Amino acid sequence: MRGTTLWPLASLADIDSDVHASHLRKYQDRPALPERPVEPLDCTWAECVFLCPVDPQQLVSAARTVHPNLPARDWFVIDADLLEAERTVLFKPDRWDPATGPPPVTTKECELFTPRTLAAASTATNATLTRLTDASNRMPLFVDVIDVLHRGPIDVTAAQTLTA
């Protein structure tokens, strides 16, 4: 964690090419994903910052029941009031066929960003907690958690951090 701004992948190329390259590696098996349209925000996947509405302590705690050596990380705690509703949606992660590439993100897969929808998405589902406590699980922490997609950078100057 460094700096005072969370930048979308698309902006990182101009800001820090090394950081951009390291984050772009996440997509090496899914090269079409960064250009995936996010229709409700009128942008692409790479122009969004991805946030998690679930407290990472809840997810990490579950994962540590079977992976006790999971290293601690720092996380930003961002006040939802700082996010502009017209630039933010809740998106339920989907599955798609890698052979055909990712379909556009449409309003059908998204919910408006409101205090009510954010509160409803702020607790991990039983399925997520079960997956995290399965010793054979090797999937990322957030793979089946609702995403908060925000078009453009987010100033985190006033954000607090927590370690989990």
C-alpha cells in the first residue's frame, strides 16, 4: 500500500508502468477481461476500481481456520459516503466461457449503489464461508463476493486501514 489514490488498471500504465505490469499479469489467462464493457458505468473493466463490501477480517478469519499461516495484509477502510453513486455499482461476479470471452457487464448483473444495497452485500454468504473453510480451496478470498465497481480513481487520503 502506497500513495493516496486507488487507481484503475487503465490509469496505472501512465502512472507507474511497473505496477501496471504486475497487476496486468492477473489477466494473462483472461486477456479480454480488461476491455470488458461495464455498461452501467459507461466504461471498461480496466477503468474501474474494485472494492469489497465485506469486512476482510470476516473472510481472512474463515480462511485461517484451514490456512493458519495466511499472511496478514493491510486493507483500506473507505467511507461509502465518499463514493459517488452515479460512478458506482454493486456487481455479482459471474462465470463465463473463456473461449468466447467475457460478456459485457449489464444492468441485469448490477444493483444501484445505495446504503440499503451496500448493507445487504456487507456480510459474507454461507457458501463463501464454507468455501473459505475447505482445506482444498485454492481460490482467491474474494472470488464469489459481490464487487463494488467504481469508475475512476478513489482518493484514500482520509481512509483508515486495518490489518487482517
